Amino acid sequence: MDVSGVWCGPRPRPERCQEHSRGGALRETKRLRRDGQSSRVSGEHDSVKQEPAKTPRSGVVGIPVVYGREDVKSSVRLLISGLAVDITGEHGTVAAVRAVDLDVGAGCVHAVIGESGSGKSTVLRAISGALPPTAHARGRIELSGGGVPGGHADILGPARRRRSMLPPTPTLAGRVIGVIPQSAATALTPVRTFGAQLTETCAALGHRRDVGELITAVGLRSGDAGLYPHEMSGGMAQRAAFALALAGDPPLLLADEPTSALDPVLTAHLLAILRDHADAGGTVLLVTHDIEELESTRIAEEVSVMRHGRIVETGTATQVLRSPAHAYTRLLLAALPSRGLHAPATLHDPGALHDPGDTDGTVR
């Protein structure tokens, strides 16, 4: 236990992805390990989606599930099909996202990695309805499961596909979809204390959450509730935004670089909350640049790699991070300090990273 009172030892990693029985999941794990299956590169046509290998996790900061979700029946499956987002600006239209497909089930953490500008955050904004007014989105974004009113929601319905993106309905925002923004400033009102905003958010969402419990869960002190946003450090503001996202106990969490302003201990702390959320039946889509943290914590079952607005590879975390199938993924991982900053020899071929779907630039 460190000086902050947070347990820093390993903890058992429970089985998850609740659509499978415990025995079936264990059998699938053994089969994947035995066969050494590789990840799926975008463009391959698989009739059956690979199930993630459930491997024991170690080295994660273990924290009491102060925040824990108790209603495992309120699960959500996120299904994205052919998502494309064009954003018009002063110099033309940018194809920010092109033909993205994702399937994230209840009980799972799905991480999306890739260089800056690859479209990761735009995917999250399309799901949450936070695209700019000049954006035009196409494709399908659907939620299904017991945590969705009526059992199904088409976020990008026909009316929304014909015009710029609109925010989700009030029955989804905060109650079904919780967003942890990349910039905490976008989630906090500067003229009100953090505690007042959190209390109001809980009340507005109709959820009887203990405000003090939420504040403690994200690693803040009870006295921090009286602070205004400008009185908080960047790391404190990020944790405050995290608490606001949890206020309505939403089954689906969209986390956009949620730990970018945090030290290693708090990073592991908040990633453990995301893991606990999934273990209790929630769904987590995590955008991150911290690939080494993904490797060390083993928080995610599945990883997708984005480049130029497309997903070039998807697979289990072990497959993608240890045995990547796509040349770009190998280059991305080779750039990590822990791997010596050396590009694989296979990437000296100028055509190794050619994307047949690319046109002459993304601006038209």
C-alpha cells in the first residue's frame, strides 16, 4: 500500500464478457492460446468474430469498488457499422473517419490506439453527439441491451444522417452514455464549485449517488468539492470530469485519453475503475496514446488500431500488442521507448504502409 492508501499489489482478474459462460470462456482461452491465433487485419472477411482471450492480469492498482455498478442486467452492446464522418472547414472537407466498424460487448474494455489525427476521438464524438455543426456523419451507431430504454437505440438514425450530428436524446446522455472528455475544461462550469456541479448532475440524472463516495472513488479528497475549476490542477480537473461521467451510473463509458494529465499511480487507479465498470457488466470504449500502460495493466480485452480515419487492425490485446499483423501496428509499437525506438526491417519498403483506400489526401 502506498502513501495515498491505494493498494498497489496485483489482484485476480475476474472472467468477463458476460455473453459467454465461465466454462466456455475458459475453454476459448485455452483454444486461443493453443492455436496462437493472430489478430484480424482490416479488410479480411471473417464470418465469426474472434472472442478475446481471458488472460490473468497483474500489476494493476487494485482499489475497492467504491463506485461499483450493482445492476449487471443494465448492459449495453455498442455496434458501429460503416461509420464515416466528414468535417467541413475553411479549407475544404476533411474525411476524419472512413468506414469504421466496431462491436463492443457488455463486460469488455475495448481500446483504440493510433497516432494523433487518426480519427479516434472523432469516433467517440460521433457516438456521444458531440461532433461540430459542420460535420456530416454516415453509417450506423446502435446500442442494444437491458441498459437501453426499449432495448435498442439508433444513435445515427435517418434524421441525423441527413444533417449535422445532433446530441443523443436525454434518455441516453448521462444515463446510458457517460463521456470522460480529453479536455476536462469542456466538462466543468468555471463559475460553480465542482461539488455543486456534481450534486446537480446526480439530481438531473435522477440517480441517488453519494457525492462524497464518487469524489473518493476518483482519488479526490472530500474538501475538493468546494473548489472552483480554476483552483484545480489539471490532474484534479480530469478526475472531477471522471466523477461527472460516473454520476448517472451509465452502462456505456466513452473515455477519451482519461489519464493524460495524471501521474502513474492515479492513472492505474482510474484505469482500474474502468476495468471494474466492465467487470460489473458495463461497456467501455477507451481511446488512449498510452500503449505501454495498456500492456502493463492489461485493462483491455480488445484493441483496435486506427490510421487515416480507418481501423487497420482489430484483435485481442495480446494479439495486437505482442504479435501485430499489420505493418502500421508494428511501426507504432516499435516507436515505444520500451522497444528501443527501432522500426522493424520490413518497414524499410516504401510500399509497406500503403493503404489502398487512401486518395490523394483527406481534404477535398
